[in-house]
Amino acid sequence: MVDKAEAGWMARALLRGARSAVLATQREGQPFASLVTPAMAPDLSPLMWLSSLSEHTRQLLREPRCALFVQGAATEANPQTAPRVTVTGLAERVEDHHIPALKARWLALHPYAELYAGFSDFALWRMKPEGLQVVGGFAAAFRLRPAEWLPDAASVHAVAEAETAACEHMNVDHPDILENMAICLAGQQPGPWRMVAVDVDGCDLIADDHRHCRVAFKLPVVDAASLRDALVAASAEARARIKN
């Protein structure tokens, strides 16, 4: 059975790994659902690059209360065995002085969007999480308070400070390790894998600008030193699996 702590970790993993989700908005009490392509900010607040021409964006401008639904793969024929998470909260446009770093993170995980990311009708939106329900499978549902699933703020800041240097180091000095991690830890095919984002829960790898995978750490990291240790451990695990 999944307990509350495991459910919180599962929710974080599902959100971090999501490249598509269902966004629920409303207009005059009428619910509306649409497909969006989120990326999680370091603090796990969902980021969305939305067009003002879209119905869901017009609805968020009138009513910022919304929900985001992410689903993993079912473990059996019954779709109800799929892990899934629903985040509720308030969405708002990101202010100009925060856009460069957060837009860069969103584009790092959605590089194909460079084609339209500069269009004048697009803007970066950020959802402030207020509630969460995670279902770990059939009859395993939990409602969690923010403190029970959101990462520690000090750790988020410390790892964010180390992110650029960590990605550059791995991409320049250890591309072979990244490829091993993608193949052995994330079930991917060989390729020019590179690390494009790191957070307290894991790292994101991309190859050929269209293949993405997520490598989760065993435990959340808290600073640059523990980030290095987690990457070393992931590398060692990947090597061990190759030998076996």
C-alpha cells in the first residue's frame, strides 16, 4: 500500500516528468478542459506558455482558479491503475523581471516551441499550487497539504544556484554518462543526450530536441554537494546495469 509520504514523492515525480497535461478552467460556472504543455519551475509551480487566442487563456484572465491533471502509465489493463495527480490553485501571468529564467526553463523542456515562443500573443503563466490530490493506483487516493509535497524552499534555491554549472559540467565532460543514464535508468535509445535542467528531485535529459527523459534521484537533494553525490550515484547505478 502507498502511504502519504510515498504519495507526495509520487506526485512530485509525476509533475516533474509531465510534458503534457489537462488544464481545467471555467467561464460563468461552465467547466472547460484543454491540453497544455507544462514544465515545472524549481519550486514545483507549473509553468505554461499560453496564447491569448486560446479559450483557456481568456478564461484564466476572467477567473484564475484552475486545476491541472497529470497521468502516468497504467500498470494493468484497468486504466484506474494509472498513477495520477490533480493540482488546484491560481494561475497568473509571470511578471517581466521573472520571465527570462522561467521561460528558459520551459523552453529547455519544450525546445520545439522555439518556433512560436516569440509570437506576440504568447505569454508565460505560472500556477500557484494550493491543493493536491494524488492517486497511486486503484483505491489509493490522498489529499495533501502544500507542506506535505512541495520541496523545501532553501533547497530549491541552493540547487537552482548550482544548476547551470552542473549541466555544463555533465554535457561537456560526461556525455557518455548521460547516455548511459538515459538508456539504463530511463529506458531510452542511444543518442546525443544532454542535461537541460536539474532540480531537487532529479534531472531532465534531451536528445535531438525531441526525445526527453527524466532521471529521478533516490531522495531530494539539498545543495550543490548533495546534487553532485546524486549524479555520481545515478552514474554508478547506470554502469552497474550495463554490466548486468
